[in-house]
Amino acid sequence: MEPMPKQLKILNWLTIALVAVGLYLTIWYAPREAIMGDVQRVFYFHVSAGWAGALAFLVAALSGALFLIRRERRWDRVAMASVEIGVVFTFINIVSGSIWARPIWNTWWTWDPRLVTATIMELVYLAYFMLRQGVDDPDRRARFAAVYSILGFLSVPLTFLSIRFFRSIHPVFFGAGDALSAGMEGPRMWVVFIFSLLTFSFIYGTFLWHRLRLQELSERLEILKMKLLSHES
Amino acid sequence: MNPIDAPIDTFNYMVLGYAVILGCVVLYIASLALRFRHLRREFEVYESIARDETDEPNR
Amino acid sequence: MAKPVESDSQISKTRGSSLRGYLRVIGAIVWKDIAAELRNRQMISAMLVFALLVVLIFNFAFELDIGTRETVTSGVLWVTFAFAGTLGLNRSMAMEKDRDCQDGLLLAPIDRSALYFGKVIGNLLFMLIVEAIILPLYSVLYNVNLFLPGLALVIVLGSWGYVAVGTLLATMAVQTRMRDVLLPILLFPVVLPVLIPALKASNAFLQAFEVGDIMPWINILIVYDLIFTAIAFLVFEYVVEE
């Protein structure tokens, strides 16, 4: 098992530093929101997690497309790793969104288009894993997964638009309309927000690299096992 | 909207929010670490079997 | 019992790079499915019985008094169609795989996309037949007038989108270990962009909204149908490779 490459070690530390600074910025540096109070601070990481989840799924769809075109196994590896990380980030997005909603609108769940779309996105990518598990042949598995990740990635924004459109016609008083504009005043908040996005992008990249290494190790183990099996027979 | 002009005390929810976010990140890192450890151990087992095989090719 | 060999050779005879040849291939595939179904009518009857049962269950699930009935009808109908549709899709693609028809079709020198469109049109036909039976039945059971041309249009458009995506996903699902069970899991989250406008537009027609208000939903539905059909058509070949 090859040791961690130097760049990865540096990336690890860089990401940890970013998270530390991000925590400081969101908890202390960012101004306290006038109406929502402290819980609004959760918003920075909540949106960043959502952003990272969407980025992960974009990468997965692109990798899937690349696999279909080039048929190189590494693209399938990238797609699978990316979806796994995307599922984690989207989960964080949904739950933190729920926690944010609770004190503000007095409900754990708001049928806000963003939250609903995030949940649907999560379900699509959980289905992705069920699809992978159901196919034994590695080439077919990669092909099917690629097709589904492309379809899923294109479908989710369309769902969001549909739900959004529905709400614009029948405005339901459930949410402070646009989550982004609610409480984003002043340059300080924007700085913290951009920094959070950056931090989570780095977390995504670091996770991806590690997950890919894990996958490579797993595949090498499989090859070793098969070699031993054929040896014995 | 609040009739009172002071922001509501949502500190506890903020803590909960951060706990969940960071908790999930840490849990995922732990899952990666555990899987790495499991795979490395299996690798060692199989590698030692392979070594035994090459030492005693005749059975 | 089906004789795949007959129809396969029929399809090979219609090969050709011309548009007419292409359309003839699609027609041959559709006709093959219709002929197979006419022989034992298993799929349609299964879909019908299932749809009826779902409608009945909804009767117990909701308080369908006169007032709520009108707001709830659209949802009940589309849930019924979605579930019955899954049944039809599964059977349609499983039939191909079980009798090795699919291999025969793939060996024939036809465009894979023709195979896709053939299956989509066949599946759409069966779904429309079931819907055409359910609508009057629901009308009678719940005393709601469902004979609205606008509603019919929405149902056709919505069913097209559903089947366009469903055929692609069913082709995949049937080749997995879980087979039928996987299709709803794959299909429902992804087909929502089609179902949501269909639901809204159906509801709007049932509640007799202004046509001007409904048109945006129909437009969205058409756009999404086109998008999904285009994507599915492009990636279908990757799903039937051997």
C-alpha cells in the first residue's frame, strides 16, 4: 500500500486550516443576524454543503459521460466516489436546513423548493447505489451507473424549476421566500459566505482523493484474491 | 415577524446545527479510516498467504 | 407462445438508412409487442386490475366527499397511472429479456434508437389503453366528469414523458439482480419533472381554471418531454450493449 503522496498530506492540512478559519469566521467574525439570531450562522455551512453536494454530482455526471466515451475505468471510480461524497454533503444540507428552519418557522420541515429538491436529489443518488449493487458485471455496472448519473443530474434542476414555478403561482406562506437574500446584508456576510463555499470545495476535493485511494486499494485486493484463487486451482 | 425588536435566542439551535454538520464530516472521515484499516488488514492476510504459497509450491 | 424468430426476420427485412426504413422498423417493433400482447393479454389485464385496486384503496384512504374529491382526483389518477405504468414497463422489458428477444433484436441490423422508440411507443400505447379504461371508471365511481379534452391532452403528454424515461430505466432494471423492484426506485425521483406539471395541469383542467393559466404548465410539460426523450434516445445504446 503506497504511502500518502506529499500533495495529499499538504491538502489535508490546508483543508483542516480552512475549516478552522471558517469556523472562526462564521461563529465570531460574521455579524449576528438581526431577526434570526445566532442560528443564521448555520446557513453558511448549510448552503456550502449543498453547493458541495451539487458539485459532487456534477463531477459524477461528467465522469460518467467520460466513461461512456472513453471506457477508462478510472472515470467510473471518480463517479462512484463523487456520488458517495455527494450523498454525505446533501444529507448535511438537508438536516442543517431543517435545524435552521425549526426556530425560525417553528417547524422541522418546510416544503421549500430547495429543501424538497435536495431530498429528491438525495433519493436519486441513493438509487444510484442500489443500481450499482444490483449489477455484477463491472463494465455493465459502470455503464448503467454512468447513464443514471447523467439522467439524475439533468433531472434534478428541472424538478427544482417545476416546484419553484408551482410556488410562484400559489405562494405558500412557508418560508422567508428566498433563503439567500434573507439575512445576507453587508460585505462581512458575503466574505464569510464565499469563504465557506471555498472551504467546502476543499473538503470535497480532499474527501474525493482519499476515497479514490480507498477504491484503488480495494481493487488491488480483489486482484490479489483472484490471483491466489487461480493459483490454488 | 417579531413584535419585540430583539433577535430571538437561537443559540442552542446554532450549536445543534454545527454539531450535526461537523459530526457528519467527522463520521465520514471515520468511515474512510475504518475502511482503510479493514482493507489493509485483509491485504496483509492475503499477502502472507501468497508468501506461504511461493515458499511451498508443492502441496 | 411467442415466436421471436418470425418478427425478428421481419424486422431485418425492413432495414435501411432511409427515414421510411427507420419508421418501418419502429412500426415492426410496436406491432410485435401488440401481437404478443393480443395473444394472452396478460400485461394489460394485470395493469388494469392493479389500477382498479389502487383506485379502490384510495377510496378508503381519503375522505372522498364532494368537496375534497375535486382537489384530490388529479393526484389519485396520476399515482394510479404511475404505479400501473411501472407494472407495464417491467413486463414489457422483462418479456424481451426472458425470451431472449432482445438478443435477437440486437443482432438485427437496425438502429438502436429505433429499438428505443419502438419500445416507447408500444409502452405508451399500453399505458394509454389502461388510462382510457380507468378514466370512465373513475368518473362513474366518484361522479366526477373526466371527459375533458384538456385533461386527455395532459394525460397523453405526461404518459409520453413517463414512458420515455421509464423505458430506458426499465431496460436497465431488468438486467439487474433485483429486476422489477428496482424500477420504481430509479424512476420516480427522476420522472418528477414530468409528473409535477402533469399533476398541476390535470388539476387545473378539472377545476376549470382559465386556459391561459394552464398553458404554462402544458408548455413546461412539452419541453420536459422533449428533453427527456432526447437524453434517453442518446444514451439508450449504452444500456443494451452486450
